[in-house]
Amino acid sequence: GHVGAHRYRLSQDQLASMPPAPHEYVAVYEFYRPPAEPLAALSAALESGAITLPDSLDAGSLRSWVFSSVSG
């Protein structure tokens, strides 16, 4: 359900006036279908055990946000 993925690491260069970032990495996925479709498939695979998260991933701090393109 996605056409691309990019992983970023938090830079050491930050604005001094900003609070510290809560996470060191972020992953951005590009979907070619409405986000609800691949997200539902991913949720089902996680719930069924077809996909498991590695122990190296801190699942307690894992967060996911979906953004839609804004044009104009």
C-alpha cells in the first residue's frame, strides 16, 4: 500500500529556544491509496501476529500520524 519510505535521524543542529525532541528517528511513508486502507491492513497484520515488531523497537514510545497534502 505504499510507494516509498524515508527514515530520518534527529540532527544535532536545533533551535536553542525549542524544547528537546521526544524521538531520535522519524519514518515517513508515501501511500498510493487512501491512508485508511494500508493502515487497516497493517493493524490487522499486527493484531493477528502476521507481523511482529522487533525487540529493538521501543513499542511503548511508537507513535503514528497521518498527514494529507495541502495544496493551493
